[in-house]
Amino acid sequence: MFEEKLFTLSRIVFPDSDFAQDIDLFYRKKEYVMSFDTWMNLFAAKKWYSYCALGKLYLKVSATGKARIDLYGHMLKKTENLNNKLLSSVEVDFGNEQSEKVISVENAENYDGISFSFISDKDANAQFFGASWCTDIPPVRNHRLAIATCTFKREAYIKKTIRKFSDFIKNNEDLSKKLHMFVIDNGKTLSPTIGNSYVDIVPNMNAGGAGGFCRGLMFAYDDNYSRCLFMDDDVEIFPESFFRTLVLAEYFKEEYKDAFISSPMMSIYDKSMCAENLTVQSELWLKGYYRNISVKNLYNCLKVIDIDKKLFDTVYTSSAWWYACFSTTLTKNEYPLPVFFRGDDAEWSWRFRGQHHVSMSGVCIWHAPFAWRVEKVADYYYLPRNMFWINSIYTKNFKRDFNSLYNKKFNYLIQTYNYTCVELLLQAIKDILKGGEIYKENPEVQYKRISAFAKEMSNVVPCDDSVEFENAKSSFITNRRSLKYIILRIIQIMTNGGLYFPQKLFFRKEGVAQDWSTPAVSFFLRKKVNVYNILTKTYECRTFDRKRIKEYQKEYKNLMKKLTDNYDILYKNLSDAHDEMTKRDFWNNYLELSK
């Protein structure tokens, strides 16, 4: 009989009602075999051992009857395949009453993944109840984790999150002193009564994600939580991720004790799809290190978390705030930038460059991917405005490169007749020229003004005709695959956009395009293009307007000259603003907490 005391690293989990259609994320069953080589239950052994101070690995199984347990080790191969090895095959008699058996895993640290199968004896009525991956040494530190989520009028999402988290703590009472959720209510629409002893509801000024998460961080600092987790509100959670996050942090080796723990963003529409894992700097903005990878197969379960450690010393990386856990000892009473949204999570991670960002299979949230749903004001006002500040401070040679980066953004909007967003970009540059002062404005008033400005210019209308909508969707999907599309794209590149033909006869009939990463070639030689949003079933009619384009080009050129001429002054101003605006005193005034 195994008598050593074991400590749980990760528990085998089963789908709840929200995942009833996604059982293969948790286990695979065929006749008498249950296999747990899945996204939610695979143990990423090599990565755990690389970052954590673990002892020997064990599998503890709870069951009845006679069964065979097969343990497997999995190794990633460069040929996009796996080397799977049967490590042991053990016949176990659990008896007639539910009991636990422990199986040791030899040399677990040598394998990217460890999994097991439970094979029932068809004549013995074996029944599997649960299992856990364990080690024989205790955690090297003791953490308390504050979970901060900020919400703005998304009651359906946040009430469900509160209920699931509360039920989880009720069923794991030993975690009640180690995990606590702070719901920062930027919309001030939640009743305090939906909170409980595990969840605090905190009304807050609508200062965007930055203001909401900042308020949550204040509670984490004030109540001496050693770790804080920022999590979006429009997500689907599986609360076991909080437990796994806590355990992972408690076993971190000394050199990684302040590492970030980040979550792959799984798609809420296709729950086996990893939309993005880890973000890295890309030109003015960011891109996913891994994007759009299905984790239905075992290879991808391991691949999507396979990140070279050297990356963190060479590239700016960030844990996005859909789920990002960090050490409050590391951040030491520092606070995010007051940028409302767009860039706050990047700057927070870049500020602590050199820290690793650790992601594990089964530690995740499900989120609506950003395609089709990001507001114009986010991408064409807040993003270019905020990222000038952030890049000017952190990015080498940004003074040399910023003109080309903004030119690329401006020219793309001109090529796609997106005049609303041109106006937003121009306003962003005007506000960049104001330096740090623009960030001291009341964020609620500022957001309403910018949103009203965008709405006033926009001509988005519902597509009431479903046949028209389906034809349009089919058209732009087909067009992107056609030879004609490819030829036009080549001509467009050769003519540097190909939009400035003087004769109207060059323009062809109306066209259609999609409203996310809208391809500029869809506008080539088109006088008018209907741009459709698949998610909202709306479209925007955009029309080529030479006079308007000329005016925009002139205004943009003048603004960029001012930006270039004043770069050094702005850099000094924004550096000073960074020092001032990441302190508690500033945030207390900004959020009007004294009132």
C-alpha cells in the first residue's frame, strides 16, 4: 500500500453542462476504454518540470472493480507528429467499494506530455470516478490569489461567472481562504446582493479595462494577496483553471517565482479552437504567437503551449488580460497606464520584460475572438494613440520607424474608403500631440465623445435581406480564391494601391468585402463597396471620393510633420507622464475615489 503523502498538481475534470457538446476536450471513450490524452486532462510534464520544483510524479485513481491503467509518455517531433510510448500497464483491483490506487510515473520530466487510459474489465463492472496528477513534495511557497474581473453591462456573462466560481469554492471549501473574486462594475448596473463571501461587487467609474483592472489590483495590494489574476468579463470559465493556476504558481522554481501565467484564448464559438496563445510585439501592435489551432488532436494540445524560453529575452511578449496572472511582489504597488483600453496589457507585461509567460494545457478561458466585434474607436483611435506612448518608451528605433508604421495604417484606410476610421486616426494623432495631458481627461466623458463622433460619421445599416447577405458572404469568400482576385492583387501592389486612376471609366461595378481585416484589393477599381459584418449582419456602404482623399492626405501630412518635429519633446513628456500616472495617488484622483 502506498503510504507517502502526495500533493495534487492537477485534477482530472469532466465537462459541465456548458461543455456537453465538447466531451472530447476532456476524455475520449471507446467501448471499455476511457482515454485522458486531451486538452483539459493531459499533463504537460516537461514544461511543469522545467518551471516548477517537483518531486516524482504519480497518478492517483479512484474507481471500483477491476481495470487496467495504461500510462503513456508523448514527445513532440519536428515532423509535426508525436512519439508515443507506453510507460507502464498496470492491472488494478479497486474492490467493490470506491477506493484509490497510486501509480508512479518513471522519468516523467523527459516527456512533453503524460496521459493515461482506464480500461475496464468487461466482466468486472469497473467504474471510474476520478484521478489526479500528484507529486511527493509540498509546494515551495504559499499563495493567495485575487481574481479581478471588470465588467460593463454584460450581466449575462458576469452573473454566470459569479455563480460558477461560487459553486466551485463551495465544493472546494479549503480554497476559500486562497481564492477570492473582485468584480469591478464599470457600468454600475450590478446589485451588490449578487456578491457573497467569495465574491465582492465593486461599483467603479467607467475608465475602461485599465481602470477596472487597476481597481481590482488595489484590492489585491490592500488585502496582501501575493498573486493577482486579471480576467475579461465576456468569457466562459471552467473554474478548475483557477486551482491549477494557484498550484502552478506555488511550485514555481525560485528563478521563475514571479513569472506570469497566461491563458490560451479558446474560441467560445468553437471550444476546441485555440484562437490565440501569447502575444508578441508586431510593428505598431501585437500578434498571437500561436493562432487558430484546433486542440482536438494530441499533437496540437502540446504544440500550442510549446514556447522557446529564449523568446522572453529577445522579443516583447505579453499575457493578454483575458486571463493573466502575475506576482504582486513583482509589481510592488505599481499600476497600469490610464489608456482606457488597447495596449494596457501589453505595456504591463513589457514593463516587466524578462519575466517568462507560462501557459499550460487545461488552464484557459473561452472568449469570443476579436474578429468582427472590435469597435472602430478601439482600433483606429485608442490603439494608435496609446501605442505611440507605449512604443516611444519601450521600442528601440521607434523615432525612426513610427512614420512608416502610421503611414501604413493611414494608406490602408484610404485604400478601403474607410473615412470614419481615417477621421478617428487623425483625431488620435491630434491627441498624441497633446502629450500626457490627454490621459488626464475624464475617461467616461472622453469615451462618449469619441464614440459619438464615430457613430455620427458611420453609415452602418442592418442587412434585412437574408438572401442578399448570404450572396454577399459567398461572393467575398469566392472572390478571394479566384484568379481574378490574385491578378488584381498583383496589379495593386505594383501600382502602390492602384487607387488614383484619373478617369472614371477605370472604375467597375459595385463590390462587396468583409468587415474584418478587410482586403484592400476588394476595393481595387471599385467606385462603391458594401462591407459586410458576418456576426452582426450589417453592412456599410463605402464610396471612393477623390476630393475627400486629397483633403485627408494633406491634413495627415501636416499632422505627421508636427509629430516628427516634436518627437523629442513628446518623448520626455510621455516618459514623465508614465512615472506620474502609474502611481496610486494619480489613480485615486483619476477614479474619483475620494468622492
